[in-house]
Amino acid sequence: MKKVNLTCVECPLGCDITVCLEGEEIISVAGNGCPRGEKYARNEVVCPKRVLTTTVRVSDGRMLSVKTSEPILKSQTMVAMKKINDVIVNAPIKIGDVIVKEFCVGVDLVATSNVE
């Protein structure tokens, strides 16, 4: 049996969670203070994902903060960053504007700040 220790990041409590695996099968999850912690631990062990937050260039040289609308596979972060490096936007941009539709399958790249 393999044990994986994690610190939950779903809320400020930061519970220490232990996931027990037999092969690829999750046998148990312990230490979570809420159901969100258990879901986080199960996903983190099987298929870790992250919301990617970064910046893209505005045509006048400024930078615009952006994020993915949904978490993407952690293993795809570097591929996503290569795509982002080629993105240049024109002002004005408002928070929530879609910068790249379907940036990844089912995931948009959206603005997290305003640029006038």
C-alpha cells in the first residue's frame, strides 16, 4: 500500500490529508476537514489540475493579467504557457473578457484586470 500526504488548498484551513492507494486505486482518504478536501485529494492523486494565472502582452507594451476559466491538467502547463507567449491583445479590455476562446478544450483564457 502506498500513502500520499497532501496539504489541502481548497480553503484556509490547510488540512493535512493522507491518501492510501493500492496500485492506482484509492483505498482511503483521511485528515480532510470537509468534503471539498476529500474531492481535492482524490483529484490531486489521480489527475492534478490547476487554474493557470499569468499575463499576456497588450499591443502598446503593457501587460494584462489573465487566467484559465477552468483548471487545466498540471502536465499541460508548459504547453499552455507556450501558447500564451504568442498572445497579443488590443485595449480596451475589461475583467472577464474572453481573450482566447477554447484556449484548451472547454477552457477559455479570460482577463482578470482592466486595460483602458
